[in-house]
Amino acid sequence: MQMTMSPEVRDALDQNRAVVALESTIITHGMPYPQNLETARQVEDDVRQAGATPATIAVLNGTLHIGLTDDELATLAQAKDVAKLSRADMAVCMAMGGTGATTVAATMIAARQAGIEVFATGGIGGVHRGAETTMDISADLQELAQTPVTVVCAGAKAILDIPRTLEVLETLGVPVITFGQPALPAFWSRDSGLPSPLQIDTAGQIAAAHRTRAALGLSGGQLIANPIPESDEIPKDEIDPIIEQALSDAEAQGITAKEVTPFLLDRIFRLTTGRSLSSNIALVRNNARLAAEIAQELVQLPVKTAK
Ligand code: PSU
Ligand code: MN
């Protein structure tokens, strides 16, 4: 397997300093150019400002990159026909010398391989609405059940079936922990209307819970739901009708499988004339800062493995 680490990330890991993994599907399939590139750079800076080293992850010409140069980031942000890689297709892409952006699942796999314990993103994949017939359930959920990385997101988007997503995560034994409030956030909105299964108010306790899972011999990671800052949120009653519209457009156009999430994100961007994107950028930055804090707590906590 071809894997390469940027010098910045290698130094940080060698010196046991905090590192935060960042995904690349959000760049290639989650936001339009040029905002995708501006955001990717901004988020890396946010991680640095918050005292950690960013490691944006992608597969470029068959090599798994842990940390991208600015040129690589700029090329990826403008590239067309980049594969969207998850657990199922990552190895094939690498073996064939292909280029692909990593989803939450693939980024977790790469982070673990590199020795990175924390990862910041916007939203995770989950149980899609209508999954009782389509069976469209993101591989992100299974990955959280087996790969020991703490993933900071802003909750699940209401394009998904959030109650069923929570049920699947519970069945898989994935802790869903909201940071600092009892209600589960829903990406653009601070409150999904559902209580969060778990709540933690400090980065230190999130890090302690991560270590305790390992000490108990439990596989898998943790999902941290970090509410979007109040000034950037789109309240639920404003975004809900737009989501409904996007979902019915997807159905009318027969969009399925991997195309569903990127299609809906693009539709919602257009229907909100860009407001969904400003919120999206704000929440990713907010998640990057929290992930950097958790990463700094983690490097101070000794690893105790299960006997
Ligand atoms: N949800 C978002 N923004 C995103 C994604 C999901 O709000 O950019 C991306 C992430 O990379 C996630 C992937 O891992 O989509 C999930 O895709 P699918 O639903 O096809 O598993
Ligand atoms: Mn899917």
C-alpha cells in the first residue's frame, strides 16, 4: 500500500502533538468551487490556530495522502470526476492508481492507519429517508462501530431519517454525544427536536471517554455532535420545507446511491441561494476548533489497552 504523510503531520505525530484529520469528500462533493477550496484552507488554519496540526486526507494517483500540500488541495478542489471513496471502494481505487476523495468512513480508516485519533467534518452519512425500501444506509455508521476515531460533526442533516440513524447507531454501540446541550443538533439547526443520547460539556471528558472505550476493549469510535453557533444557524422551520423540496426533486429525477447526498446538498445550496453554504462553512470551522481541543486533551492522556 502506498501511503505518504506531509512533513507537518509526521513531525506532529512523532512528537506526540495533537493532530486532527479532515475529510476530502466535503471538498469535492459537498461544496461548490471556489468556496470548497477557501473552506478547506480556512479549516486547516482554524485547526492550527486552535493548537493542533491538520491532516486533510485523500487518495491521489493511488497514494493515500495524510496531509495535503496547498497545490494538491487546489487541484483536488477543481478536479472533475473524482471518486467518492468509502470502505468498499478505497482499496480498489488505490490499487488501480486512481484519485478519490475520502468520506467519513474512508477518512476514519486512513486516520487510524496513520495514528490519528480525532477527525472533524460537517455532517455524517446515515439512514436515508425511505431506507426501509431502498436500504440506503451510509457505511459511515458501520465504520463508527469498528474504527477507534472520535468524529466531530454538527449532527445529522435532516435530509436523513434522524430517528432511524440514532436507532442504528445505538444498535451498533456507537456513543452519540452532544457537546454542551441536551438536544441533538441537526446540522444547520441547533436543535433537531430530539434529545441527544449522551451529553458531555468539556473536551477533556470527551478525550477521557475515548480512552475508556479502548481500555474496556470496545471497538469503534465516538460521534460528537457539536451545535452550530447561534449566529450562523438556519432554524428548523425555515430549512425543513427546503429539504422537503430537495428530497422530492431527487425522487423526481431518480437520483440513487452515492449521488443522493451530493445532489441534495447542491439542491439545498441553490434553494437557499447560498445561505446553506455559509452555515455549512461556519459549522465545519466550529467543529475543527473543538476537534483540535479534544486532540490536545488526548495527547496528554496515557493509552491503557484492554487486558
Ligand atoms: N453529509 C453532509 N456533508 C457531506 C457528507 C455528508 O452533510 O459532505 C459526505 C461525507 O463525506 C459523508 C458522505 O461521509 O457524504 C456520506 O455519503 P453516503 O451518504 O453516500 O454514505
Ligand atoms: Mn448511501
